[in-house]
Amino acid sequence: MVIAAIAAIVTLSMGWLVADNFFASEDSNTVPLTNAAPLFVADEFGFSVKFPAVPERQDQALNSGGQDLTVTTFSAGELDSGFGLSTTLAQCTPVGKDLDARLQASAAGAIQGAAKSTGFSPTVNSQTPFTVAGSPGLQTDFTLTEGSDTLHVMSAVVINGPRFYTLSANNPSEESWSNFLGSFTITKDPAALPECAPLAGS
């Protein structure tokens, strides 16, 4: 089965943006991401990260929970393995237990969005918390299956104040994903915004 190239799969989870990027072809080889990959710097969005090639940019306007958001997605690589990063600036800052709840909700939204877009059934293999320059993150390793077809996805959510990032990769090698996520750096903090109203149950 050919899994068509799907860029910027965007879902909304409890008022927060979640995005994943998938690329696939039946006729191609995996695109590696090595330590020698070029560093992509996006000062406007406060981050830098290594992509296997110069990424393409896509902007999308969304309304979520009454908030007008602009989602910017950068994606690079193609064929059987691609890498993507999506970011948006919310109108408030999550804190405390609410921040943890939004990380969990966003990770769940990424899985649900990927499953819905591909029509495959998801299985979560693991979830691992981490930090980037003091900002909390949650990494998710999951698999999508449909009969004998399998798609391995790595996703990571990072929240820095009101700035939200989702990094993702389709069928990456362990080394490529480690190089991608490990190269992600927050280069600028966003301006302070009021605290968000807590999510229900947080």
C-alpha cells in the first residue's frame, strides 16, 4: 500500500494545536538525518533545529477555543522518512498542573490526528518527559497499523510559555530522531502573556 505524502496534519486537542508531518512512498529509501545536517534557525519563532534539507514553510490560520491562531509548519525530507516542526503562539500562558495537562492533551491529539488522517490504528509504545532549556516536553513513540502495513512515528511536544512546538518524524531511525530532537534549541523566549484558564480536570 502506498501511504500518500501528508504534510502538516493538524488537529485541535482541548483548545491547543497539535501537528504532525508524514511523508511516505513505496519506491524510496529512508532519508537519514546526521549530525552533519545543516542547522535551520527561525529567530521569528524562537528556535533552531537540524533538518536533512532546507525545509518548506506552510502557514495556516485556525480558530481554536475562540483563539485565532496562526500555525507555521516547517518540513523537510521526503520519501519514506520526513521531519517536521509546527509552532503557534497562543494568547495565554499555561502554568502548573494546567501545563502538564496541556502537554498530555497535545500528545494525545497528535496520536488521534495521525490515526484519523491515515486510517490506521494507533498503538503507543512509550512516552518520555524531557526538558529543553527549562521548557517541559513530552516525547511519544507510537505505531500506526493497517493489516500488514506499519508506520512508526516519533513525536515531541514542547511548550515555552505561550509558544507551542511539535516536532515529528515518520519512520526515522533511532539515530536520526535523536539527532533531530537533540538539535532542537529554544533561541528566544516569547513575550509574557496572562495565565490560561485551566483545562477541565487539570
